[in-house]
Amino acid sequence: MSLTSAAEPRVRRYRPITRRFAQWVIGLTLGLLLAHGAVESVFAYRESLQHIERLQGVQAEAAALEIASYVKQLHAGLARVAMQPWGLAGFGPSQQREEFHQLMRAQPAITALQAVDANDRERMFASRWLPDRQDSGRTVSLPPAATGVQHGRTQFLDGELPTLQMAATTGDGAILATVDLRHLSEIVSRPQAGAGGVAYVVDGQGLLIAHPRALRAMGRQDLSGTEGVQLARARRQAGAIALHDIDMRNLAGQRVVVTAAQVPGTDWIVFMEQLRSEAFGPVRDAITRTAVLMILGGTLALVLGSYFARRLAAPIVALRNATARMAAGDLQARIAARHHDEVEDLALDFNRIVEQLRESYATLEAKVADRTAELSDARDVLAARADQLTQLKDEAERANAAKTRFLAAASHDLRQPMHSISLLVGVLRARLSNPTQIDLADKVQASVSTMENLFGNLLDISKLDAGAVHAHIEDVDLGWLLERAAHTWMPQAQEKGLSLRVRPGRWIVRGDATLLERIVGNLLANAIRYTRQGGVLVGCRRRGDHCELQIWDTGPGIAAEHREAIFEEFFRIGAPGTGQEKGLGLGLSIVRRCAGLLGYDISVESREGRGSVFKVRLPLAAVNRLPQASDSQPGALPQSLDGSFIVVVDDEATNREAVRDALLAAGCHVVTASGADEALAQLQAHLRTPDLILTDYQLGADGDGLDVIRRLRAHYDEEVPAMMVTANTDTGLGVQAASLGARLLHKPVGLQRLLWAIKETLEGA
């Protein structure tokens, strides 16, 4: 008994090249013939269908227009009779009866006429088949009409004869005509599409009212449930209605091609149909021709493919035998070829390779030893360089981390004097009256604002790099946030003579309100800084389950090679302008970092000389487009703080005095204190409950602003509105303030922004 090893290699299936060449030639030929036949069949089918639809469409529209003309003639005859001044001298009952009989003679389709008074009582009746009546007083049901000639729905007398009632209003009633619809069969019997083509009419209820075979229209045959009638009524329009996208069958159950047309002035539809077996005869002929060509072409391809495959494969087989000998180690083997073509070139190349292999074997070992020594030396050099680079990288990372920790730790101490300067300049500006001094104060305020922005960007980038910023994801009213940002940056835009428009919509998105406001603010600042004329537009567009925030400007545009670099730190394109317009090049870097924290996608599109658009993709919240009052904030200082009672708590005396002076200038009553105990002591002298608590967060040994809010509210046993201003940018602080219902502002805060925030908080309370 013999055992077969499991590791025995699988036998490779051998496929001769002659057979493969023959298969390719035959397959390609048959494939082309098949593709040609399929294309030919498809185009023949489409051309036949289009020809039939055009022919049927013309015939259906012609029949519809002829029916409409016929109905208009009936309308005109009935309207002419109704316009007579019945009841006056010379227009009595005998004249009316005679006029009725003349109309029935002129219009054979009218089988009966009735004159009805204003109370729907019959005054005159004339008929082809029944005796005439006068003043019978019978109640007559009229079609719904306002003025002119109207007609009602199709009725079947005795359940068989299709009729239609038309009514024309008169001065004191109406004239009602009963129309026999069998006369329409003469119209629809004229057009025919092929030997089996036929036309018929269906009314607005889906009832068959006219057919070339008059008996078909007898007996109230309802076609409203058929797919063709339903589709034609759904596609009702002017012109022909093609119904080639459904499997239509005629009244006899045969498959047909159908085209419909609306009868103008009515809800009737004319259907023109032709048997599919007759319509698509040319398609069958094309398929037959294709099949014959495929049989002939396949036979020819089989013969020629086999012949050429043998001719082409013969020299390749010879080359394969020669290379097999060389692979077995016979380097003395030579390949002889005398075909004077590419095969001969290939043989010469193999011969040269054999010569080179013999020469290489002689010196291979020496070359391997030399190369090994060189690689060993290079490896040692690279290892030493790698150690040096690692050491330099560690030193750079330590230096960068130290820088980041220093800037992040210095944030509070540096923001405090900036906050004081901003408030004091604002108070000084409000107290000046000399235009020259006011202009100078405005320039100082502009410089302070620029310094705030530059300083804020520098600290923000440091805190982001240090990992000290964490996102607090919640539902954010994007419309309200954009309006706030627009009000904040409107003065800067107006100062440069630019327009700033916001079309936010009412979108509720998922994100961190503070980080999202920082993104919007930096994008607006960037757009305003680089735009010389025109303006900035902020808008939102829905993109599925996301909202795309777009900020457009009419600035100089961004070249394609700079569109990634602009998001790097300290990068500026050509540093446009001078002085305050330059900036540090940190705004867009902060935008990208904040967007990364929130998982937002940000992109930019631009045309040089035309402007740019920055796009931020924001996820929508589960509940969206909630109504919320607009944060209306004009450029001037608010005027509605007069008489407000505000408690100011801040451990920095300079800040405390600056806020007090600003609030006194706004007409407020102010109590200032350095902590909660001092505030409670001073409030004992006031009988009035404060309207607002305005406190710093870090108050030294006296606790913090959250404790001040809790103690003052507990003292008054009321939810007194509160605002907290701080240099601490920890995102967790916003959650704590929100839990108390207190508004949080980060230093430095300008005077205008502070006063507007106070106004909003008081109005919200």
C-alpha cells in the first residue's frame, strides 16, 4: 500500500497556446457579432416604438381636437338658444319650442331640450322620442355651473345608452340639453394605426363612452381600474401621452401599444392602440438577420482562428523548448530564429542574457562580499544618525511642551489686565465729547480689540496643543449662534466699508457651543481681514442628515497651492496690508483644531480675484428647526438698562471699578464687592432685590463666582438672573454655569459686548 504526501504539489493544468489563440479569436468574433445583433435589436425596437408613438400620438391628438370641436359646436348651439330674450314679446313658449326643434335638427346628437326656471322647475320640454311638455313643474337636476355652458357627468339611459347633459344659463334659469354620445363613435372610427389599430374614448370617471364598435360603448363599461387608464389620468397633460412603459392589453385581452391624448375642454381621454404583434414586425426581422449572421460569422471564425493560431504559436513553441534547456542549466544552449521579426529579436536577447549570466557567475561571490561590507558600514552610520535624530526630537518635544504649558498656565493672569484695559477704554470713550478725543479713543479701542484677538488666538492654540480643551457635545441653535457672531463682527466690517449678511435658518446641530462659536468667529475674522471691498455672506444648506455652514467673501481668493497651507500655524499669503491687518496667521489653524475636536469636516473653495468660501459640515440634531427668538443686537450701546439694580462681585479692584463706571453711565444702580460676604453686607442697606448678579469666577480666598450666585439667591429666596465673567477657559466651567442658569463670558470682554450681554440676560429673565 502506497501513501501520497500531503505536501505534494498540485498538478498545473496545461493549456496549449494554440488552443488559447483559437479561443480568443473565435470568442472575440462571436462577441462582436452578438453585440452588433443586440444593439441592432435594441435600436430597431426603439425606432419602431418611437414611430408607432408618433403616428398614434398624431392620430390621438387629431381625434381629441375633432371631438373638442364637436363639443364646442354643441356648446355654441346651446349657448345661441340660451341667449334669446325668452319671455319678452315675440319670444314666447311657441317660439321657444320651435327654436328647440331647429337646434335638434341642426345637431342630431341632441335628443332632448328642457327650459328650467330659477327654482329648477321645468317650463318647456322638447324631445326626439317623447311628447313635448310645457309648464310641467317637474324638478330638474342641473350640472354644477356658474355661467356659460357646462356639462355634467356621463349617464347611461336604461343602463345602456351613453348620454351627457349640457346646461346653459339664461337670465331667469337655464336650458338643459341631453346629448347622445354614440355620435362620437363616427369620429373615433376614422383614425387607424395598422390593420389591428383602434381608437376609443374614456370619460373622467373611467367609463367607455365611444368606440368604433358602438356596442362596446353600451352598457356602462368601467375601465377606471385598468392600469392604462390610471396612468393616462395621472399623466394628464397637453399633447400625446405615451404609455409604452406598461404591459397594456386591449378589450379582447391582446397585448397592444397605446398612446393617449386629452380632449381639450373636457376630462375625456382618447386612446389609440395597435397590436404589438403587428407593431414590432421589423424587430423580429432584425433579430432573424442577426442570428443568421452569427451562425455564418461563427463558422468562419472557427476556421480562420484555428489556422492563424497554429501559425502564430509555432515559433513561440520553439522558443519555449530552447528556454527550458537554459532553465535546466545548459548555458551553452542557443536559440536560432530566422523569421526576421519580433521572435528573432527575442531569440537574440536570450542569447545575450546567457553570455551575461556566464560572466556574472565568475565574479558573483566577490561582488556579494563587497556589497555586504558596504551595507554593514551604511547600517552603522544610519543607526548613529537615528540616535541623534531621536535625541533632537525629544528635546524639541520637551521645549514645545514647556512652551505650551507656560502659555496655558499664564492664560488667567494675562486675560485679567486685557479685560480691564478693554472696559476702561470703553468707559473713557463713553465719557468723551471732543470729536478729536473720541477719534483717538476709537483708535485705541481698535488696537485693544486687535490685541485681544491676537492674544486670544495665541492662547487658544496653546490650550488646544496642550490637550486642555475638551468638547461638551449638546444641541446648539446654529441660527442664534450665527446672529450673535454677526453682531460681534459687524463693527469691524462696517469700519472697512464691507457688508456683513447672515442667512442662518433655524438649524439645531450637535456640537460644543463655545468651540463652534470660536470656529465661526475665526472664519468671519479671516474673511473680513482679507476682503478689501464687497462683503461677507454667511449661510447654511442642508446636506442629508448634516447642515453645511458656508462663509463667502469677495476677497482676493486663494491659489490652489496654498489651500492646505492656510490651515498651518503662522502661515499668511503674502501678508496683505500692514499693521493690524496682518494678524499672526493662527485663526484658520484654530478652526481646524476645533473642527477636529468636534469631528467636523472643513473645506475651502476659491477663485483668485473673485473670493473664497469656507464650508463646515455639521451633524443635525434629532429635533431640528426649533423656533427661537432672534438675538437682535445693533451696533450702538443698549439704551434699556436705565434703572436696573446690578451687583458686581470681582476681587480685582480695577475691573470692579471699570464695570461700576460703565454701568453707572448706562443708568444702572450698582453695588460692588470683592466677595460674597461683602456683597451680602452691602445689600442689607437696600430693600430692593437685585435685577442681576455679575461676578468673576476666581475670587481668591472668598470662594468662586458659582458660590456667590448660590448664596445671593439663597439670601433672597429667588432665582436672580446671573452672569459670570472669567479668564478660565475650561469647558467644564460652562456646564457648571449652565446648571445654575447663569450666562458665561470669557475675558477679555469689550464694553459693548458686556452691556449687550447684560441686556439680553435681563430681557430673558
